[in-house]
Amino acid sequence: MPHNSPTQLRAILENVRTIALVGASEKTNRPSHEVMVFLQQQGYRVLPVNPRIAGRQLLGETVVADLPSLPEPVDMVDVFLAPERTDAIIDQAITLKIPVLWLQIGVINEAGVARAEAAGLITVMDRCPKQEIPRLGLPPVMA
């Protein structure tokens, strides 16, 4: 399991500008929706990914079905999926050379993270940027 120091988490969150949020939801009570709202309020561009609602608008962005369908490169993929559903997303992130793979709280995939790290991706597992940003005292990012 990656052990991310506060310094590493700070560096990730200060350098990332565009985030693909996998498992984005239209349901306002879902953690993925709350995190997307929070990240947008912090100044990040968040591109929602969810094959079930692809083509719809969510918080001002068009939802895409998968990472290869993103309209632009992203700096980080934030994954809100059950651990057993993350391998395909991790492999897409590796293929697309997305610099940071972030698996949300409870999303544990040791083998997938090992593959991503071997491919040169920075990984975070079992953490949430909505919790880490205030904990680290980070200000909103500048566009």
C-alpha cells in the first residue's frame, strides 16, 4: 500500500489542475458528487467519467464513458469504484500516461497500484482529496 507523506500529498494537490473523476454521480448525496463539487470549488477542472450517464451534463461538464474518451489530457484520475472494478481504469490510466492515480477511501487494489507504480504513475490509495486539502491547509488552486 502506498504510504503518502503529507509532503507528497501536498505536491500532488498543488500541481494537479485537471482531474478525471471516475464513478461521478448525478445523485447529490453520493460521495463522488460531493467531492466533485468540492474540487471544482477549489479551482480544479473536474471531468466526470461514468458510462451509465455518458453524454449528460454534470456540474457544467459533459460526462464521458471512459478515460480514453476524455476531451483533454488530465493530471490525475480520482477513482470512486468498488475495488474489483478498478483494474480496467488503472490499465487505461497507465496506457494514457495519466501522472497520478488516486483511489478513494475504501478503494484498495494493491496489485493495480503496483502495476501503476511500475509504469511510473504516482499513486494514492484509501484517501480522499476532499479530506486532504483542508487537512493540509491548501488554498484553492489558481487556474
